[in-house]
Amino acid sequence: MIFKVAALLLSSLLVANVYAENFPDPTQPLMASGGSDVEDEQGLKLDSILVASSRKLAVINGAPIREGQRVNGILVRSIRSGAVDVNYQGQNQTLVLVPRVRAPGHNAR
């Protein structure tokens, strides 16, 4: 009798493990990407931003750049949560980490 119960318990654990492998981890974001998939007209892509009390860092086109630093012709003027102000090829622009989403019915101009 004990062997039947142990075998039944073991088989139910194995079946539960097989089904659990097919479900995504509910603690992970649905789309775990590091940054924006959108490049601006000049080919600049903001990959990520780190804003901490001791430092600010942006990763643009794969290159880590601190506030006030110039790398590959990109001067980072300021780093904020969600956006970075840069000067590139003589033009000031703001790179946004997550593109803005317009409300339904709001026409773009």
C-alpha cells in the first residue's frame, strides 16, 4: 500500500513539473527589453539610463556615456529618468527611452 501511494505521489510531481515548464515566469515583465527599439532620424538609439544619487549614465548606440561626456560625436548635456538631452552634429535633441503613446483619438501634428 505504501508503495502505491509513493508511486502515485511521485508520478503526480513529475506531471506537475512538465506542465510548469510551459508557463512563463509571472514575476518577469512581458517584454523584457532594455530600451527603446526606436532610432531617431540621425540613427541615435537610447538603450538604457541609470540615474543614481552618485552618478548618471546613458547607453546610446551601445556606448556608455556620462553626463557632460562626448563619445562618438555625441555630447550628453543632461540625463533624466526616461530621457537624455544630447547634442549631435550641432543639433540639440532629446532621446526618449520609451516612445510616447498618444491617447486614442489624439491626432499627431
